[in-house]
Amino acid sequence: MAYLARLVAACLLSLAPAGLGASGLTPLTDRTDILGWEAVGRIDVAGHGYCTGVLVASDLVLTAAHCVFDPRSNRLHHASAFTFAAGYQDGTSIETRAVRQVVAHANYKAALGPITSNIRHDVALLKLSSPISTFTAAPFAIHSGIAPGNSVSVVSYGKGRDDVMSWQKQCDVLGRGAGLIAFNCDVTFGSSGAPVFVKEGNRARIVSLVSSGRNADGDIVAFGMDLPANIAHLKRALRVLPGYATTGTSTPQPTQIKRITVGSGRKTSGAKFVRSGN
């Protein structure tokens, strides 16, 4: 745990853009390449670029909390600002949905930026306007119990590969403690919210999300969070959110309504800078 705390505290550097093929990153350029990964998709945010998201139910998309906040006001975007494109590739998707409701973890404080306490709670759920058939895109289950030295993989979008889902087939868990997980996975701007997978039997399960990271002297370190308790919190928040409300943490925070079409807004929101804190 002490090693992980020092590692997070040291990460004051930005993520440098990664090229296709770097660190074992494989571009999934053909439609057949994404078979089994259809539940991973791109979340476009009107006027604010995009993040990566993943279906954890037919109508629920998991992503990073910092992706759903307006960085200028530190308030949640209105749900209508979001579009989720499952299996997005070269301007098309397997299924595209508008978003009806958004909840972010109540312990995520957007105004504080990427301090360690925020990384622990950097999770959000988007409730889609209508479900995506599980026959089209099968949601992923959540895994717990990952340990340092275990191998994981990441499926994400990112700067320089905006329209291509990319898969890093193997990277390693560097440390875990106090609700934080560190990986040596190849992530860049736009990879925020990307699912980190561990293989269990014949099916991958989500062990964490990409929250933030750094690239120092060619060594990439990404940070994520433990998920089970965070997701349970989000689902409770979503259940108590009034039906008319479109956004919320512990209470709704509506903002200006915006519209979007898939593929608009090329500015990436990106994985964030990191500083130490509580």
C-alpha cells in the first residue's frame, strides 16, 4: 500500500499520446475484430469530446465520474449531453442510444480534481433511453479480488485512435490498496472510463476503470479503483433518483440541456493529471 501511495503522489505528469501498436496495443479495425467486445463503446459528450464506457446491464453504462462533469462549472452535465455508441468504429456503431439519467458517486468532488480520494470514487452510471439487446452487446460482469502481479487487459478509445477500439491484451497490476489499483496499461487522452478486464473462464470481467495516469520516461502507469462497493452505491443512487431527474449524485444537479450526434466534437476529455491528497 505504501508503494502505491508513493506512486500516486509522484504522478504529476500528463499522459503522452500513445501510438497504435505501442505496448502491445492492437487496433480492432475490422468489424469481426470486436466480436465479444460489443459492450465497450464511446461516450460522446456534447462540446466536451469523449470517453470510453462499457455496458454492465442492458441499459446501464459504466464510465469515469470525471467524464460526466463539466470541467468549467464542476457540475454534472445534463443527461441529454451524452450519447453511447456500442462497438463504435469508423463513424458507425452496433447500437447507439441517448442517455436518460446520469449518476456519479457522491464522494467524487469534481472541484478537487484528480486527488487520490477522487480516483477511489471516479465512477458514474449512464442509464440509457432504451436497453440494448444482450444478443447484440452482452454486458460484462464485475470481478473483485485482483492482486499485484496479475495480468489484465484494457479495451479503449484514445487520442490518435478516436474511431478505432483498441485492445491491450496484457498488462500487469502494479499495486492495490486503499481502494486504488495501479496498472502498467497503455492509456492516453480519451481512455478515461475504459474497462480493465481480467479473464475468468471463457469470459472477461471488469476489475476496474481507467481514471488517470502518467507517462514518465516511457513508463506508463494508469490508476483505477475497486468497483464492487462503488457500483452498489451508484445503483442505489439511481434507484432513489426521482423519475423526472436526469442527473444526480446524492441529489440531482441539472445543467444546461445540450444535444449531440455521434462522432461530433473531436476534442478528447482524456485521463486526468494526478496529485496526492485525501
